[in-house]
Amino acid sequence: MRPWLRRLKPRSLRARLVLGATLLATSAVLLCQAAGLALLHTWLTDQVDGRLTRFQPVPQLYQDAVDGRTAAREPAGKAALPSDYRVYFYDSGGHRLATSLNGGGGSAGPRLPRAESALGLKNGRPTTVAATDGGSTWRVIARTGTDGTRVVVALPLEEVDDATSKMLWFSLVVGAAVAAGVIVFGSLVVRLGLRPLARVERTARRISDGELQLSVPDRHVVTEVGHLSRALNTMLDRLRAALHRAEASEQRLRHFLADAGHELRTPLTSLQGFAELLEQDPGMSPERRQEAQQLIVRNAERMSRLVDNLSQLARLGDVPAARWQSVDLLSLAADSIAAVAVRHPDRGIGLDALVDRRDDSGDEAALDVVDAVGDPHQLAQILSNLLTNACLHTPTGTRIQVRVGTFRVRPHGQGTDVPGRTSVNPPLAPGTRVCAVEVADDGVGLAAPDARRVFERFYRADSAARAVAGSGLGLAIAASAAEANGGRLELDTRPGEGCTFRLLLPHRLATESPRHPEEWADPPLPIPASST
């Protein structure tokens, strides 16, 4: 595009809309006027053609024109010839005769050739020819007379041209008036129509300047601007949510790094202190040297476990769903109980069926195979963490019970969320058939503030719990592993009533929803369990 054309191009949307409306309206008016002008010109020309077709000269005029007596009869011819007709004659040899009939008086007439062969007229077919003085055109028609003579009758188109010219000027004036009106009123209409969009623009500028709490006004809900406003508000809500998540994630990362540094600092300080002691005191007794070496090994093992747990947290979720396997939770729970019992021989851990309804006899259902889908190694670690957690943080003699079963999630507000229940995983949809494993005991339970934070990394419930060996990552790893396997880990607890940790996983065979709402069931009320 040339520079001067680029400068003339309107840059604002308002100017473009007004210019486009003006061009369209003016073009439509001019097009209609041009069509009317052409129709008027054709209609007037047809009127002239009709007059030419109906005009019939006196037959005696043919012979008089050949004999040269037309001039002698001029007065009578003028009286007999109506209006401004002109009549010209060609002899049988094709030459135009000097005599003619002039009914309008005036010297100008149609420009006719001297030879009849150059005339190019067909009998009864009117045509238009130029005038001798360059003025208005003439409409002529040819007829064959006696003795091979040809007669040409002509009428001027001066009135037709005058009417057409006036109509043309009228059309131009109307077009200019329409263009001016469209510019004036179109600017007003476009300004009013774009006022909501201007408000959206001003709000967007304020938001871009940092006022992220603002929302775009969307009062015009049925217009395109209303749809745009709602779309922008939806985008802003998601953007604000993403920013909040990013800020929360950054804050959690800072806390995580601070907690990890704090957890690593203690064993690292011990390692450094005992290593310096061994180096600075070569004459240390063998007993003290052996004790220092044991403490070094113990702190190194603690650091190794902490690093392994952190690495495992980073790797969770890497196993795709395509590599999940069918897992029998009953067998998995039995194996986990056996493995934990070896490390805690003084603890009694029971295995039972998880039921949500009893039959008419009142007997509980028997243990049966419970098939779920997921990564068996991660699921085994979840159960191991839950059982170890229950053994470490409850007094000796506390009953620990593991229950395995299936049920459908009942619609409780948000899937599996009910009062007193805590989880960091997304809720499951109502009606979903799940496989469940509960680890419950009748310990002292947790207060509500501790229950809300129990799945956080490095969090331990109280100062007494910190005396127990551990990094505070066990439940965080279990919750992340449960979500990575498409499930959910949740906690039911009250002070003095214990805790119940419940692992929910998708059932391997059941994908359909229940036919009747009464088939939906919550898991049974939790048996008290211990704090973490």
C-alpha cells in the first residue's frame, strides 16, 4: 500500500464503521438512482419510438420529393407535419435528396449519410444518430416508399436528454445528502453502539495496569459485547485462580525448601560434629570412637531416608495409566500387615471386611477378593506408610484394624466430602464404584487444625511426635501416590475418638453408575484411630 493511501486509511474502529456504512448507503442510493435513471431514459426513448412508428407521411410526398416539388409545397407540408418531425428522402439510386420536410423549424437536424448504403437502417427499427450541430441526439426510423425510394423520419431526443440530465443531478444531490446524513447520524449510532465496548476497553486498561480485582461489565448479555465481556470475565477468573495457585505453589515451595533444609541441617550438623571430633581427638578411647561412628552412621541413614523420600515425591505420577495393573487389595493388605508385624511384633493388627450394610441376619460379610487398578508398588507403599504411621504414633496396646471392601460413593455435597473428613485429593464423583482399604485404630485422634495439615510435607502433629523417628513425609507421599493412581486418601478423626485413613481406588470391573439412588452408600462410620 502506498504511503499516502496508508495515511488516509482510518485507524479507529468507529471511523471504519462510519466510513463503511457511508460507502454502503451512498452506493445503494446511487445504484437505485442509476437504475431509475436508466429506466426513465429507456421509457422516454420508447415513447419517442412509438411516435416514430405511428407517424405515416402522406403518400403524395414520395412522388413530390422525387420530382423536386416538395419545396413548392413547403408551407402546406409544414402545416401538415406535426411538431418537430423531420423527414428525409433517398432516391432509388441510394442518394439522399436535397429536399426534406421540417416540422419544427430550426436548422439543426440528424447527421445522415449521403449514400443510402451507409445509412445502415432496417425498416421499422428505430436507432439513434448524432445531430449536425453536435447537440442533442436524434431518433430515426426508415421506411421504403414507391419506386424504391427510402424515407427517413426523425425526432429529436432533446427532451429525453434534458429529463435524464435533471434526474442525474437530482440523484447526485440525493447521494450527497445521504452520505452527509449517514456520516452525521452514523457517527452518533456507532458511538452509542460502541459505548459498552469502550467501557470494556477502559476496564481492560485498568486491569492491565495492575487492578486485577476488577471485572468487565457485562450488562448487555444478549449482544456480542456481552458475550465478549463474559468470555473476558471467565478468562480473568481463570487467570486470577492461576495466579493464586502460582502464589500458593511458590509459598509451598519456599516452605518445603525451608523444611527440607531444617530437616537436613540436624543430621548434617551431627555428622560434621562427630567427624570433626574423630579427626581432632586421635587418642579417643575405642568405646567413644565406636559410639561416634554409630551416631555418624545413624544420621547418614536418616539423611538417606529423607533424600529417598524427597526423590520419591518428585517421581510420583510418572507411571502412566496404561501401565496400571489389576491389584487384589485383600492380598495386598495381608502382605502389608505381615511386613509391618515383623518390625512391630508387639502390635496386633486385624484384617476384616469393609461393609456399609448388613444382611437380615446381622452377620457381617466375609472377606473376599477386591480388584482395583493401579501401580502395585505404589499401593503397597501407601498401605505400609499407613500401618507404620499407626504403629509409631499410638500407645502400645492400641487396636489397629484394616478393612477391605467396595461401595459406591454417595452424593454428599462434594463427592466423598462429609463433615469431619479431610483430604488433599480431588473428590470422587457420586455414584462411582470404588475399592477401599481402611486403616483405623482407637488412639487419641487429632484436633481439627492438625487434621487439616496432616497431609502437608514435613508436618508432624505435635512436639511429642517429633521425638519419633521420621521426616513427616509419609502421609504426603501416600496422598500423592493415591492421586497418581486415580484415587483418593482421606482421613476421618476427632479428638479422643481416633483416626481412620481410607484409600479409595477405581474398581476394575464396575464403570457403570447405579440404577437406583438407594444403591449408593457411604463407607461405615470410622473406628477411632491414632494421630500421625
